[in-house]
Amino acid sequence: MSTATLLRDEIESQVLTLPAKAFLTKLARTFEERRQELLARRRVRQQQIDAGRQPDFLPETAAIREQEWTVAPIPPDLLDRRVEITGPVDRKMIINALNSGANVFMADFEDSNAPTWQNNLEGQANLRDTVAGTISYTSPEGKHYQLNSQVATLMVRPRGWHLDEKHFEVDGKPISASLFDFGLYFFHNVDQLVAKGTGPYFYLPKMESHLEARLWNDVFNFAQDELGIARGTIRATVLIETILAAFEMDEILYELKDHSAGLNCGRWDYIFSFIKKFRHRPGYILPDRTRVTMDRPFLKSYVDLLIQTCHRRGAHAMGGMAAQIPIKHDPAANEAALEKVRQDKLREVRAGHDGTWVAHPGLVPVAAQVFDAGMRGPNQLGITRDDVRVTASDLLAVPDGEITADGLRTNVDIGIQYLESWLRGSGCVPIYNLMEDAATAEISRSQVWQWMHHGARLADGRVVTERLVEQVIHELVPTESLAARLFHELMTGSTFPEFLTLVAYEYLD
């Protein structure tokens, strides 16, 4: 037996204790049927959109949108979230992120984590050591890392409702990856978190409706009751990163009212969701991704509505990700990249956001400087954005712009590079001075699929065909690889898998 296998078995025995497994089993038996019903509801809504039905604000929940109510008061250590850093759950990353000077670190089991069994188990062990304050790391070169006396507040992002954890079965079926990630972190750490004056804080991804938020709220209540923890101890920020969730922001906050910590503009996945949901509709073809910027009306409307909704309800409205990586070898290019970050964060603070995301510790001072100058208090909850009037048409306005050969090539290039790393177990990948996660590959493959299936024409006159896509792949990856083969199928197949991670997960240990 290899050293790696011995290490994994040791970690597994520490993380998957008999009481922890019993807790996970209870969660699965209580909520799995409802999860499957909600996933089936997603499929029905997709069929309705394919048939021409437009998303809209729900008439049956109009009273919730019209009534005056607020979420529970914000915990003291979440009042100021002006800069949040995100990253996977590996040991060195956790230490560096907590020491980065950011207000919050979101430890990610989702889009920046390739969900190998090893990564998921080590991630839980790493977070357990983090909460205990004992986490440390020594690099192969002998450099030692440990926590500073002052560190960021910890939040955790479990995987979405659509994913399974194939290594842990309950009654012969894989457990929900959401319940697995949430359940283990909550079970092992809630008592110590509360004793430290903080709590189990979460980011919730990929939701498509308030009914999915209701399921999370019921999971929270069940888990707290099961372990004798006061209801409301858990707090969760929901990423609004699907086009359907944008129509139910009030309702999502309402469902999680006693556990809510706000909403976040998960903009890259939001763009992916927009393409995915309207993939069969020829009137919804998006231009090159570089042309789909946050000043486009459909994205500006989404941001403005999120801020208005959150502040009306006493909840934080968090901004989006700056994925740039400092360019140490080229000072001029580095300054240009940092200026893009400054301008993006300036847009966010002026719009009324209460904080923002960065992917690299080197961007924390840049984002903090902008928010320190533009945000007088710990947040901007007093900015109510009464000027905002967003309609369904505003959220569905398709941006114009060219589709170019460079845009096609970039999508294929970055998508294959990312998937190659993901299949090797790394879900947070530096590519061309940007820190990419699964959302990047999702946009890339969904755009190419959309362009090809609707016969979109490039700016140079060529039509996007399967043959053209194959030609680009061969130019970029002359020797066939698993990543290139899978990405080719994802870009050109007759059917459109809902998530590339569902397809690629079959190839992970």
C-alpha cells in the first residue's frame, strides 16, 4: 500500500468517524427525496424555456416582494466584509488566505476544488485544524506557514445541489455532495466555532429557486436541532449565479431569513447560466466573453436589483470576483491589470455593494483601498437604491457584439487547459495571469456549443462548425488528451450536459 493511500486512510478515519457518518446518514435520509424533486423541477423549467416561456417574477410570491420584512441581525464578525478572498481547501492556501488581510476567507469545496476523494477529505481535515487554530504547513523547500494572531473570518462553500459524492453511499445511493460537505464541516466544528464567538458560516452556490433555498433552511434547522445548537447560529450567503435565481432574490432571502448573511453577484456562473438556459433559443446568442462586461445592461440590472433587494431586507450585497494574478515579471502589465481591478471595485462600491471578492492575496490591498475610500462605515446597508426599477426585460436583454476567431480560440484554449488541471486534481488554475475556476470552463464550452448549434458567423465571415472547432483543438493540442476529448464532446455534442463537472467527475478518483 502506498504512502498516499495510508495517509488518505488515516485522514478518512479522522474525518468519517462513526458519529459523523451517522449524522450524514440522517441528513441524507431526511432530505434526499426533496433534493431529487427539486432537480426534477429544474428539468421541467428548462423544458418550458426551450418551448419559449420567458422567466419572470413569480406572481404567487408577489406578497413576499411587496411586504416589509428583514433578515436576522448580522453577526458582529460579518458586519464588515469589504474584502473577501476565495480559494480551495488545500492547507497552504487556507493559511495564506486567512493571513492575507482580507476580512473574510471563503474556503471552497465547489468551483475552485477538483472533488477528488483525497481533496475532499483533506479539505475537511484542514478546516478542522483551522478552526482549532492548529493548522500549519511546511513546504518541500522548508518554508513554514502558520496563522497570524489576526485572521479573516472563515466561510465555507459546499458543492451545489446537483452534485453527488460517489464515495459515500446511503442506502445504496451516493449522498448529496451539498449535504456531505456541509454536514462534515458543521458536525466537526460547530461547537468550537460558537465557543470562539463566531459561527458556521456558508456560501451556497448554483441555486435556481427559492424552493431550493427553503431546502437549505430546513437542512440548517435539522442540523442545529440534531446537535443541540440554537437555530439561527448558521449564517449563509447565497450566490445569485443563475438567471432564474435573479427573479427570486427576495424570496430566497425570505426562505433563509433567520440564517441569511446576504447575496453575492456570482457573475461568471451567471453568464454561464444565461447561455445555458437559453441555449436552444437563437435570439440569445452572446458575443465573445471579453465583450460581456459588467456595464452591459443585463448585468448592470442584475447588480442593481441585487443591491436594492439586499439593502431593503437588511442583508449584505456582495460584489463579484477579481481573478487577476500579480504579474511579477512585467511591471507595466501588472499595473494595467491592477488598474482594471481598481476600476471594477470602484464600480462596485459606487453601486452600493458592501464588499467584494478577490482570488489572490496580492489583490487584497487594491480592493481594500477602493472600499476604504468609498465606504464610510462597515457596510453600505443605508444605501437603499430607491432609484432602481428593474423589469424582466432588463434582466433578459441580450448584449450585442462580435464573435471572433480569437474569441473561439480563447474559449477552446482556456477550457482545455482548465479541464486538464481539474482532471489532475487541481480546480484553481492560473491561466494567462488570471486565476480560473470551473465557471471559466463552463462559459467557454457553453459559448462554443451555442455558436456551433446556431451556426453563428465569426467576424471574418466563417461559420462556427464542428469541423472548425476540431481544427482549433488540433492547433492547440496536436496530441489527443482526455481533457481535449472530453471538452470536444462538451462543445459539439448533440446534447448539452448541465454541468461539465457532472461529466468529468466520472474520471476522478
